[in-house]
Amino acid sequence: MLFRLSNIFKSYGGTEILKGVSFQVNPREKVGLVGRNGAGKTTVFRLLTGTESPDSGEIVKMNGLKLGLLDQHVALTPGETVHTAALSAFKEIHDIEAEMRRLEKQMETDHSEATLHKYADLQAAFELADGFTYAARAEAVLQGVGFSAESWNDDVKTLSGGQTNRLGLARL
């Protein structure tokens, strides 16, 4: 089982969106979710990705399963390049790396054991998160969704709607 929703109930402002929804998706199954506007399709995906919680019911996911949701309208920051937008998917790694750089500067004068231990912990977290390969992975994904290396410095505000969606998919 990849995931299972059991007897899910979700409402917004007193309006029932989902009531008694139950289904399961198993490995290698392909599932389409079809319904009229407002039927709760996006809500189901938000529940699965954890961006929303059900009012009641149970969601069970396979250990290690990662799910993502590509919003209909991809939010990009004007002035950002295609490359930096793709790299923004790795915020956790960026944060670790920034803290490591800060500590490296601090260690020029501070050789305390606490600082050295904190740096060692950050190094381990960086390696565990594949910090040495994230840029190459992002670039491979950009190429895989049709962005040539020549386009990586383009400002995201110049992208077409289709290109914006492909960049959103790359970040996901």
C-alpha cells in the first residue's frame, strides 16, 4: 500500500467538502481523480501531502513515501532565474550550508568544543541530505523537463505559462 484514506471528513466554514471518503492506492497502480470544480480534488491532494489535515478520519502512508502537489498557479519570484528557482527546492540544504559557512567564519577565532560539535553535526546532516549533489540533480531535472543550460539564467518573469508549469514540476 502506498497510502490509504479512511472515512475522511473535511469542511471549510461549515461547508462539507469531503464526507466519508475512503480509498487506497497500491504500488504500480495508476489512479485518476476526476470531478467537477469544488468537488474536493485539490483538498484530497493537500490531505495526502500534509499541507492540510482532515477534520476526522485517518490517512496512512507507506514509510518513506514522498508526495508533492503542483499548484495550478506556480508562484515564482520575479528577478529569480530558472536555475535559482530550481535550486530553491533544496531550502533545507541551503540553510544547512549557510549555517556551516557562518560557523566556519566563527571558527577562525572560536575553537570551542560546542562549536566544533555543531559544525560536525551540520556536516553530517549536509551529507545525509546529499548536499554535495543537489545542484547536479536540479540541473538534470531542469534538462529533463526541457530547459536547456542556455535558459538557466533567464528571469522567471519571462517564462510562458507552460514553461512556468514545467519549472514548478522541476522544483517539485
